[in-house]
Amino acid sequence: MGNASILLVDNRKAIIESFRKSFSEIEVKHTLFSAANENEAWSMLDGSQKLSPVPKIILIDVNRTKNKGIQFLNAIRNHTDLKSILVFVITDSETEINKAAALNLNIAGYIPMSFESQTLNSFVSVLNEYWNIIEFSSQK
Amino acid sequence: MNQKLVNILLVEDDEVDVMNVKRAFSKNNIMNTLFVAGNGVEALEMLENHIIPLPKIIILDINMPKMNGIEFLKIMRENEKLKNISVFVMTTSNEDSDKINAYNLNVAGYILKPLSFEKFLTSVATLKNFWQLCEL
């Protein structure tokens, strides 16, 4: 257990706001950061906006941005300090074009989701309970 | 939704812990087929020699004789057919080095075995909900 930072990567402001609201309503204790795209996310992981400590969890929809999401995950998996980050793919896309590629990168979960508020709350609640039973390694 | 249930492999040397997992599965109505290996060597043999159908989930202890969980995980991740299986560590080891090694080998979660069976039941219930979310 313990606190972890979570980085949500999504170019839809409405989705990010929905998650913030859901995290607040469910009283998720982990801090939520957001990035509008993979470049900004990378900057927050290993660039000019680097978060400290580095987030332990990433939430991303790899089906939205052609193959940028997969390239981003590939880069994470090839980075010594970032490769251990838990990645949860959350997607409302019906065409799961990048599902196989994501599964090949040892993601923690591939989660088809709806972002409507009531349903989102139930998804976030399950994820939150899961994050509360797992251990994280020491801060970096 | 009617999903076909995936196979689960438990890699655990302690017979009491194996029984606890089976009890917790039963009480949580987890109907997936559960296979058991007593250590990493046995688990690899079952997987590589097709003695069991390929599981989608492995529940993995760390401290085991012959081959521990981390050693097993390293070999598994280098095997094309096995490397994408979701692994959930379930262990009494609270060592940071074990957590670091496990997450570097991309486990989906690292869970400390609770001391009470009641808490263990709750953890397994949470796992079940998470697996359903991932459509596992």
C-alpha cells in the first residue's frame, strides 16, 4: 500500500475533468496528474516537467492516437527508471486497434470503459480498491 | 456478458496457502479452473511442456524452493509463448528489492499475503472485481 501518483494521458479535457471528479467522489488517495498528449506525458516522466516522485501508475487510451500511445509505452518499457510503471489501458474505443500491441508490452490491465459519470465511478471504484491492496516499491 | 473463464495457475509451495487460495476462490464464487505448481521449476515444466492449458493469469509466490518467483518470472518473460501472461505476486515478502524486481518484470500487482483469512477473502474479492474489469 502507500500513496502513488497517477498520470492520466488523454487529449480530451472533458475526460480528464470526469476522472478528477470521480477521484474526488470516490476519495481516491493517490494524486492524479494529467497530460494532454504523449509528449507532455514524457516531459512529466523524464523531461522539463518531471514529476517527483515519478508516477507509479499511468492511465492511457492507446486506441485514440493512432500508434503514438504504443510508441510512448514502448519508450517507457525501454527506459531504466520508467519500465516498472504500472500501465492501465482504459479505452472507450470500439475498434481495439492497438490492443494486441498493448498486451505485448505487459500492461497491468486492458479495460474497456465508458466515461459516463455513473459508470465511470464504478470503474474508478474497482481500480481504487485494487490500487489499495497492491504494494508499490520505494519512491524514486 | 457470458465470458469464457480463463485458466489460472497458482505457483505456491506452502500447502496451507494453497488451501487458503482455493477456499477464498470458492467463497468468492471464482469458478475459473485453478492449476497449482509447487515452485518455479514445476510451473515452467507445466507451461513449457503443455501439461496444462495456457493460463491467462498466474498468481505467484516469491519464496519457494528450487526456483523462486523472481527467477521464474525472468525465464517466463523471455519465453515468447509465456511472456504476456498477467502475473499477480502474492507473498509474505515485504522486501523492497522483491517489489522492485517484480515490477521491473512487469507484474500486474504485488500483494502481501494478509495475516487473517478474512482480509485475504477481501483481497481475493478485489482481485476478482479487477479481473472482471479487465475482462480476464
